[in-house]
Amino acid sequence: MAKKSFLRENLLTILTVVGVLGGTALGILLRSTTGGQWTKRETMYLAFPGEIFLRMLKALIIPLLVSSVITAIGGLDLSLSKKIAIRSILYYSATTVCAVILGIVLVITIRPGVNGTSYSGKQSNVMTRHVLTQDTLLDLIRNLFPPNLIQACIAQAQTTLKDPGNGSKELTSWDFEERYENTTNVLGLVVFAIVFGISLGKLGERGKVLLQFCDSLSEAMMIITSWVIWISPLGVFFLVAAKVLEIESFAELVGRLGLYFATVLLGLFLHGFGTLSILYFIAVRRLPFKVIGQLSQVLATAFGTASSSATMPITIQTLDKMGLDPRVTRFVIPVGATINMDGTALYEAVAAIFIAQLKGIELSFGRTVAVCVTATAASIGAAGIPQAGLVTMVMVLDTVGLPAEEVINIIAVDWLLDRFRTTINVMCDCLGARLVDILSVGELGRADEQDRLNAEPHELVEISKADDSRM
């Protein structure tokens, strides 16, 4: 009976993990039996069920994110909302800085690029975008304040540098223009939802109707998520299988880039199960491994989709089932999925210094610190979509003094590392939500008690009116 109960309670998690492993096995089998001769169209056909699953998840992001944040903020008084926000931001800042420092220490110690060979093949077709650190930071601030909320649902501001054609390599002298990238401006929507939630809280009774609407919308989105979540094993299975087929060369994966791959993976593992555990223990005097064990469904989905934003609906639902206060999860998780990218920050720091080592460039202490700062800023500016870190990688390379084209040296393994770093990003978000929930439990309890006391006079009035009508 105990075994049946365990299987029933963890069936979805088991199926999702089987989906990841089965997709990997299918991809390897198809490569070996066909000699790896799969066209892009054939791979697209294989990935199609996974693409549909990903579209379903992405369709839930905007209504769930906006309604959840409004409900979480509007249901709390401003002082408590402020405390939860400060705790979240302090946690995310600490983990990101620790991740970057750990990555830099590992890559300088292991030196995976020393005696390596720089890629000299054909130019990659992956988009590279010239950008300055200050442009990325300014774009981050611009996206906090979208001029059009409808546009923010489908696009975010992005500064692009244009080569003036005079041969100048000084990026500060290049022309620039503001464009809109075809991806959701999650940061702008979160800021609007926070401000809107605060305003509803200020309205008091007059704002209750709109707050209840947002709460109902959030709950409806969670019900739809519970339906979509059962497709996740199948979706993950086909997404992973298609990605394995897209690998150009397994020899390059374990050969030229093997030490670099191992360095990033070691860093992610140490950060996920070492640094995060230490910070969590310092804050709440508990080890997080039991919590991590309950997140297997979320982590498997994050690995399969390679998108922290797409995983967000499943993350919130899982944390709700774990008993976390919905007001905490519905604020901390959307914010974390937007600005907290520990895995991306670590990867970008390691990748930049690895490429510098390949090119024989010795970095001074000042430039190493600059890489640390830039990698942190780049991770915050990275969208929660697959391989977003590869785009912001260009900015970090500029700090090292390398052209954007050097990103070709790491493309062969980026698709797989992207999945691992997304998994760490999501794990950090979940532990952050749990940490904030534990630290805020007393204040949330007092807020609930106060709400109950405030509601009692209204209930007494209603009872009195009912008694008068009977007389």
C-alpha cells in the first residue's frame, strides 16, 4: 500500500524525469541509427509536440503573472509587502554575487582554456548583437517603465549599435537606436502589477471587488496549469530528443570543450547544492535538501523547457501544494523568474574568461572585477527564455576586449548548459520563496488575524440586519 501511495503521489514527477531520460535516449538512438543525417524540417517534426506544450505554458505566463502579483501585493499592507520585497531582493542579490565569484574562482583555478584551440570553422548563424554595459543597464531601467502595457506583453526595449562603416572598433562611437525585441517585457509587467496592487490595497473596501477578480483569475490560471502539467512528460520527451539530434558533434562536446563544460557544470552543482544551501541555512537554520527533493517535478520541467518563465506556472502550483503562503509565492516567483539568474551569471563569467584563456589574454584584477560586475548585470537583463544568456554574453566579451564573434567558441555546448543553468535558476527561485515564507510567517499570521478582526464588525452588522428582518 505504501508503494502504491508513493507512486500515486509522485507519478507526474516520475513521468517527467522518465521523459527527460527517454528523450535523451531516443535522440542518441536516432543519431546512431541514421548517422545523424536529420534535416532541420525532420527535427522540427520531432520537436512539434514539445513546441505545443511550450506554447501552452507561455500562454499562461502573462495572465498568471499579472493577476498573481496584484493579488499578493493587494492582499497585504504596504509595510509587509515592503519587507517581503526587501528579503527577496537581498536573497537574490547575495546568491547572484556568490554565483559569479564562484564561477570566476573555478575558471581561474581550473584554467580550461589554457592550451586549448580557438574555433576556426565557418561563422556561426547564431545572432550576435553589439552592446555596451551601460546600454544594457539603461534598457533594464527603460523596461521597468513600459510606455504601452499592451506592447509590453509582446516586446521589450533593446538598444542596438550600428556599425558606421568607417572601420571604427570603438563601440562608444557607433550609432545607436532603440528597437523592440519580440519577447514579453516581464519586468515591466511585474512593476505595473506591484504598483497596481499597492493602489488596490490603498483603496480598502472599494478595491476589494477588483482584488477578488484578480484572485479568481489567478486561481483559474492555476486550474488550467494543472491540466497542462500532465502534458509535461510528453512535451519534455520530444523537446530533449530534438535537441540531442541538433548536436553537430559529440566529439567536440567531450573533446575541445570538455573541460570548459565540466567547469561550468561543477560551478552550477557547487552553487546549487553548496552555496545556496549555506545561505539558506544561515537565514533559517535549516538545510534545504528536503525542499529540493519536493521540487523534482519543477526542476525536470525547467531542464526540459530551458525557460524559467515557461516553468513559472508549474513552479507556483508546486510551491502552493508544498504549503507556502500564496501571497509569498505569487510575488517572489515572478520577480525571481525575471531578475534572478544565478546559473546564467556563473556561466557568463566562466565563458568570458574561458574565451580569454583560449586567446591567450591574461586578465588583470581590475578586468576580472569588471567581468564580475558585467556578468551580474547581464544576468539580470537576460530574458527568461531559452539561450537568452548567449545574447547578453556579447556584452561580457566586450568587457574582456573580445569581439562578439568569439561566442562561436562555446555554441556547441551552450544548448545543454542552458538547460542546467535554467534548472539552477529555478531552484534558487524556489528556495528563495521558501526562505521568505519562513521568515515572514509570523507577520503574515498577524496580518491574517488583523483581517479577521476587521471583518468581524461587518459580520456582526450582517447578523443584526438578519435578526431585524426576521422580527
